[in-house]
Amino acid sequence: AFPAWAALAPTKRRKRLLKAADLMDARTADFIAAGVAETGAMPNWYGFNVMLAANMLREAASMTTQIDGSVIPSDVPGNLALAVRQPCGVVLGIAPWNAPVILGTRAVAMPLACGNTVVLKASEQCPAVHTMIGDVLHEAGLGDGVINVVTNAPEDAAAVVERLIAHPHVRRVNFTGSTHVGRIIAKLAVQHLKPVLLELGGKAPVLVLDDADLDAAVSGIAFGAFFNQGQICMSTERVIVDRKIADVFIDKLTAKARSLIAGNPLDAGSVLGAMIDVSAVARVAALVADASAKGAQLPAGCRHEGAIMQPTIVDGITPEMRLYREESFGPVVTVQRVDGDDEAVRVANDSEFGLSSAIFSCDVSRALALAKRIESGICHINGPTVHDEAQMPFGGVKSSGYGRFGSKASIAEFTDLRWITIQNEARHYPV
């Protein structure tokens, strides 16, 4: 399938990807039903998933004619030197369950636009949703073998991934998921000399400066911390607030958190849905309990029943607490008071992670100067840490991974850059 798809005219690849986007939009209700059943998230989360995933396909479609090269001046007389980007072959995409339509589509959209064929390794927790992505692309006319979806039992995951990465036809790997598993994927990829793009865990900080609009900050932080029950790689996990405004800010954030009710996603009164499973709730609750035992206060939470966990605020976090460093991946946000901007940046960077971050301040120049000092791949000023658009370069630093998804930025990830020369004049050789 690869030679035919790679040779297909870029406008024809574009047409098929655009058709897939329209088909995905048309099946929004089906994606929502499957997603709610598999992961317990709210219907509006899946509606957003489909909207953004379809736009990722449209953005990828626009890139089929933007895979350009260059002419490089050569010192050899009569030599025309070209830098040319070409499809690399089969791309393996490994996608998680927490934003399955977005991240499953992202794993394959730009590889397909670049002329590669793809294998999507579905999450064991949402095989139906990931299979639907493959169905949409196949129905759009990509052709047999261009998009392949692999599902497996949970106990077979490690063996399946190892076999896929080792396969000689697989030339690139991209993985979105936890840092722990990402390290395993990276090790397997390097053993087989396969370039890998990794988008891994995060522990996103938000800096609330002493001149911030507190109502805007509370709205952005509550959304970033609690939407989809905090099960987003960009979720706000740490609030670093200037001591001068901390008490007023915490009162406002607590009131907001208490107004957000988690419950059955199909119940009309639920604003937030369920976590992925009971074990996830137990893990997050243990982190909160550890912090509480070591002196932290809980202005909101930590109430939970089954897979439902209410929004939780942990005030007075210190480095001795597990929650200070470990990603919770749940509806929990910590608060730490600081004195001034320099301490805020130091605390923000005191983490192995570096995916998303945010700063709230009425002085944009001040915030921009701080944004440049924060060790993260993404930083939003006066906006939430949870923000994704198809055309943006998306990825992290430190233990949050390397490489970039997103439109133009990911062309280099999914193509081979080749040097081709044409000798137009007789050339002198020393022997």
C-alpha cells in the first residue's frame, strides 16, 4: 500500500483527508456514544474531541502541498544540490484513551498527509473509538492497507507494541501517554534505530501574579484542572500564587470547585463525568491522603465513590509530599504560595515535567518575560493550560517528551530529508 499512497498526487491525498473529516463530523453522535460507554467521560468532551480531530484532518489535508525542499548552493562547479523531503514508509502511532478521537487522529493525520501509510495501535480501554477512526479514513477512500488499526487484550499490550516497533517496515513511531511507558517505547525504538516522537506526562503549573484578574484566573484554572476529570496531559496540576493575593484567590477557586459536580455522564445534573476506573480514583486519593497526612489543607474534596471523584484543592503543598512531584491525572489541583516572580518561576521549574503552563497577569510584557523563563513546550498568558489547535506546534520538554505534533511542525517528524545532486558540467577529480 505504501508505494501507491506515497505516489498519489498531493491534491488527491488532500481530497481523501477532507472527505474523512466530513465523515467524522457526520458521525459525531456515534463517537460520543462509544466514547461515553468506554471511558465514562462527558458527552461534551467527546463532542469537542470529534470537532478538533476533524479539524486535524483538515489541517493535515492543507499540508499535502507544503512538504517542500530547497536548493542549496554547492561549492562544486556545475552542481545542483537539492534538499528533498520524501515519505519515510510505515508510521506506527500509539494513542491513549483519555482524548481518544483527538489523539488517535493526531497519531495518523500528518503521517498520512506526508505520504506514509500508518498503523494505529488502539488503546485497550477504547478500542471501539479508535477503530471508528480507521473506519472513517478507510471509507474516505484511502485504499486498502493505508490505514490499519490494531487492537489487543491488555495482557498482550507489551508484546504487541514490541513486535510492531521491531517490524522492519515500520520506519517511524509516535506515542502519546505516560512518561513511564514513554521511556519503554523510547528504549524499544532506539534498539531498532527507529526515530520516535513522544508526547508524555505533564504537571502543568499556572502562575497567578499579584496583578492578575482573579476571576479570569479562577475560570481558566478550574477548566484546566477539572475538565475531563483532570485526565488530560495539559491539565492544570499546580497553582503557584503570589502570597499577597493568595487568600482571596483560594476562596474564589474553592467556591468554583464546589459548584462543579461530578457524576454519571448521562445524568442531567453532572457537570463532570467519571474517571476511567476505580483504580485511578484510588491512586489519586492516595496522593491526596499523603499530602493531607503531611500537613496540607483540603479547601475542596477529596470526596469519591466508585469511579466518581469530586474536584479537589490541596493547599499548602510542600516538596515532601508525593503530590508535589507525581502527576495525579485526576481532578486535583495543588496551591503553593510564593513571594514574587522569581520564586514563582523557580517553583514552576521545580518539576521533571515540561509540557504546558500558563501565567495570569494584567501586565502582558511582564508575563511574556516570565513565559520565556518557564521550562515547558507550551505557555499560555491569561489562558488555561488546556488548549490545543490543529495548526500549532504541540509537545514538551524534559520528561514530557520530545518532537512536535501539529501541521507544519510535524512534517520533519514524518518525512526523510534527502540530499540529491545533479552534476551539469564536467567535474574534475584528483585521481
